[in-house]
Amino acid sequence: MKQAQALTITNAQLVTPEGIVPGALRCADGVILALGADVGPEEGDEVVNARGKLLAPGIVDLGVFAVDKPAFHFGGITRAALMPDQSPPLDLPSRVGFIAKSGKPDLWVHPLAAATRGLEGRELAELALMQEAGAKAVATGRRWIADSGVMLRLLQYAAMLGLVVVTHAEDGGLAGEASATAGEIATRLGLPAAPAEAEALAIARDIALAELAGARLHIRQVTTARGFALVREAKARGLAVTCGITPAHFMLSDLATVDFRTFARLSPPLRAEADRQAALAAIADGTVDVIASGHDPRGPEDKRLPFADALPGMAGAETLLAMTLGLVRDGVIDIPRAFALLSANPAKLLGAPAGILAAGLEADLALIDPDAPWIIDRRKMEATADNTPFDRQGTQGRVLGLWKGGVRLGAGA
Amino acid sequence: MSTKGMALMTSTSSRAPEGRFPPGRLAFPHRDLTGIGKLARHEILYLLDQAQQWVALNRQSAKHTDLLAGLTIINAFFENSTRTLLSFEIAGKRLGADVVNMHAATSSVKKGETLIDTAITLNAMRADAIVIRHGSSGATGLIADKVDCPVLNAGDGQHEHPTQALLDALTLRHALAERGEGAEDFTGLTVTICGDILHSRVARSNILCLTALGAKVRVCAPPALMPAGVEAMGLEVFHNFDAALDGAEVVMMLRLQSERMSGQFIPSPREYRHLYGLTTKRLALARPDALVMHPGPMNRGVEIDSEVADMAGRSLITRQVEMGVAIRMACLDVLTREARGVEGWA
């Protein structure tokens, strides 16, 4: 769907990297033309009055496991980078090409190419052909690549192609079949557990190999104090290392798993409270680059099981924005930084011409009331499954309107 | 004749001993027995007291009462078991209930039926109590949420095995009373638990039960078999068995699974015996009259030597089996009181 008529959103609080600017934004042919205090509608424009609410770039959700449009639109997500862990995995150019077109016109899906065939961590997949077919980055999938030789060759190859490698940081030997972080909670529950150091080990190795290869490394989820320290140190040395987190790991600790609540069974598992505090500090000091939903809707057949037998993952697309705005209310970050984490940084990693309100970029826009209160209720969710660990929690921040390429979307209004 | 005695027992079982516990249901307000972690000290003591009458009954030649006549108890065992299953079956039958055993090996679980579906099926058959053993931690609680009758945990993964901890406490209570050291609980008693603490639900339930009753608990295992953060459960951690035995009044040995002795956790059985085997020589490091326990089945010559396991007056291992039936009778009695319409419980 092409934008038929130019659009001007007036009376908005425009969220820009430099700060919040009162004014209007004008777009046509799917592209932002101008924004600021001195911008106004021209003749023939469709005019929307924002009534003083926030106008922000649409969220770019880096690393989802399912394309779930209603949930994405509810949550203000206009672009989603899909993990290669599909059935079958995204390890062939044809599959990547199909996925790249699958969301249009009202959602851009950016496929992440499987780093290795079948995501088995052994043989490199056809990365260049998948890039040609529309892959914006490469991902190791839900697991890390155990063989350091394979990982080095992957990083070298991706560096040559200019693709970011998105990794999962858990040492497979240590993590094994664990479903919890080693500590008092896992011990009391009798859950198979792995030490939190499984993450630091994986990060340390991957940073060393990325430095050797001169590759760009994005660690999709960092969740431990030691992990953040390693990323912080790598950034200080000027390496092209970035990292992300999902709201579960900065909102919850392993306390949420008592009574064997499988909606809190995640990968990596929820950590100790000290690690959660370290996550908040890392978000505040700039160590964290991306907040993503990790959207992984799972029905009762995957979740209504004993904890260790349940599959990990949570439906996070609908709560991503509200949880991130919670960080603003708690004084951890400000609103421009929130949208750097949600939109600008992930768009930059993917090389997508979006994620910032700026002339020349795509008009992916979210009109947001950051204070609107609501209660997360799994029975009322838009997602294909209701597995949220935040059920019945009160929160604030709702999407009032969403535009993809200047075209208003029905949902999320 | 014994029927008269039975009638007397039936009436005593519906009433808590005067003064010690709150009246009726308040003495044990739980519908299920999923773990010791959910019980308060006085609730544990209540179950131990209630088991006393069944110890007496089980020592008679006619070991039967019709207390639970007409009730159906299903023992759903998703994991292999001989002694626990037998113990629950005998307990149910001695109370006059109809007892049915479901073995996972011969059930539709193997055909892909989910645990919840199995629970719903058992519920539809109108069981009056379901006893569950399952290989996953938390499985019993999951089933308890889906059925209308009391659920008893007979071991869930590495989480809990509450009736084992209760029977161990009952065994200890008897043994201490015989020595003239009997008290209401185990305040000040030093108990050393040695073996695979990491994978043991028996260890977790016993740690919770013994500490709730005031005992000083020591756990001993090689680092790879010791769970992280276990010291937060209010105990002392040892890796050296000799040090852990020093002055101990009770030594509780755990079974080491043979698959953990083939290089993954322990280089070999004989190396395990060298470090953690309870020999007569080692037992001498504990208090001179220290008691020895083992939940069974034993690996004789590995974690425990035969001379120790069979030591008259010191080894409580066969006594544990005896108390197991009594404690399970008490649990089945208490948990079915509401359904049976017992005064003060319905």
C-alpha cells in the first residue's frame, strides 16, 4: 500500500535523538519530508492532530521468533527482525526471500539469516545469497556455536559481507539442559541449573573472535553483571560490539520462577536480583544498545508442562513499549534514549532506513500516550499466545496510532 | 477382638491430641501434600503424631481398618519405583481403600499424552486421592491444580519427596525415644546428610523437615554434586566427609545413581567409596552411638558398607521402611478427612 495523500501530524511532541521537540511532522510517498516547530500542513494534506502526545519512530524489534502482526501493531512495532529459528530454519535464500516479503505492506519483516545450516553450528550457510535475498544480519539462533573454529570462520565471512552477527551468549557445555540459573531459587525448586558464568564465558570468547575477525558482533541478550562488564570493556576498546536485552531480564529476577511458573521460563533463564540491578545500570550507562521483545508466543502445549519440560520464551511484543517507558518513569533513561534503544539502534544495526524521526527516512510513526494506564491481561492479548510473565501487572504507555510508510494501520489505534 | 480397637482408632484419628494443635482442619489446612516447604513446623509435628497410631496398628497381626472404605486411591507413577509404590499401596490397603496403580511404562504417557491430560483423565475417574511420582520438578503441583482431589507427592524430579522426609523424622523420633533422648522435635540434634545432594529430592525434603524441627543439618558431597546456594537453606556445607562426621549424631546416606559414577560426576564407584563411603572406621568419627539412615535402595560397598548398613541398634534402615507405611497411612487419612466428612474437617 502506497501513501496516497501527504500527511501532517500537528501539535505533537516529536521524539528526536536531540530531545523532545514540540511541532509537526509532514510526510509524503512514505517518507518523512520535514519536522519541527515551523512545519505545518500544506494544501491537500491529511491532517492529524496529535493533541500534545508523543510522536516517536515506530519500534524496530530486533530478534523475534514469530511474525505476529496484531501483537506488533498493538505494541507500536513497525519492523521486526525475525530469528532464523523457524520450521524449517532460515538457512536458504528462498526461505529468506519469502520471509522478507511476508509482512508487507503493513509490517516490514527483516529476516536474520541462519549462520549455519540447520542452525546446527557446523557448516556455514549461504550467507551471501541470503543477503542478496534480503537478509539484514546473520544470527546463530537460540543457541550459541560451540565450535570456536566455526565461529571464527563465520565472523570472518560475515565481516567480509558487512553483516552483523547476532549471537546467543550461553556456553552450551555449561548450560546443558539447564532451565534455571544456579542459585538458591533453583536449588530450592530442584531445577536443573547452570551458573550465570555460562553467559560471560560465551561473551568473552565471541568478543575475542570478533576482534580477531574484525567483525561486528551483536549479543542479542546480555543478562548478567559479568556479561555487561565484558561488553562495556570491549566498547571502551573501540570494538564493534553491541548488545541487547528484553524487558523480562530488567523487570524480573529468578524469584518469578517460584511455584514453577513456566511463563517465567526463558532463555537465557531469569537471573539473580544483583544481575537485574546490573542490567538497569548497563541500560543507564549506555552499555546496552537495544531493547527488544524477544517475542516468542507459546501455547499451552509448550507451557502447561512441568517447568523444565516447558519450552522457554515469552510473548513480549505488546508489553515492550510500556516496560521500556517504565524505565523512563523510574529515572533510568529519558524518552529520547528509550527510542534509541527501541528504534534507532536496532534500525542502524540492520541498515534499515528508519528508526529516527528525520527527513528522508521512512515514515514509520507511532503516536504514543506515555502515561495511559492499563493492566496487562493475558486473556485480552492480541498475540497468538498468552505467555506473558507480566500478567495482571499494572503499567503505563499505549500506542494511539501507528503509521507504516505514512499509511495509518488499523490496529493499535 | 480387633474391630473394637479399630473403632477406637477411627475416633481418635479425627481429633487432634488435646492442646498440642489447633482443632480440626486448622491442624492441617492443606488439601495436598506437594512438599515439606509448604508446611509449618506444627503441621509436620501433627502428621508425625497422627502416624503414631498406625505404627501401633502395623505391629499387630490384623493390620486392617475400614477408615477409607469405599475410597479410590490412584498411585500414578511416571517414574520407576518399587519401595515407595509398594509402601503407598500397602498404606492405602491397610486403611481399607481401593488402591489402583498406574505405571507410566504401560500407560498412554508413552503415546504422547500430556501430563495435564493424564491428570484430567484420573480426575474424571473420580479418584479420592492421587499419589504422583514424576521425573520433573514441580509436576505434582501442576497436577494438583487440575484435579479435585488431594494430591500426594511421591517424588517430583529433584524437588521434593515429602513422605520420605516425614518417615525419616518419625524413625528418628522413635529411635531417640527408645534411647531416652526423646523430645517433641530435634532441637540441637546434628544430622549429616552425605551423597548426591544436587540431584536428590530426598535431601531437599529432609533439609527442610529437619531444619524446621530444629536440627543442625550438615550436607556433604563433592562440589559437582552440591547445588549452588544450598547454604541459604540454613545448613553447613562440607566436601570432606570426615569433617562432616565429626560429632554427628545422625548420618543419613543418599543413594548415588550409577550413571553419575561413570566419569561425569565421579571418576568411579571405588573412588567415591574412598572419599564418601560410610565404613565402620569412618562412622567412628561421629558420636559413638550415632544413628545411620539410608532411604534405599543401597549400593552396598559404595556409599555404605554392609557392616554399617546391618549394624544392630545403630542402623535404622529397615525401621525407615516400617515407618514409611505408617506415615503414608497418616497422610492419606488426614488428606481425605474433608471428603469423608470427618467432624471439624468437612
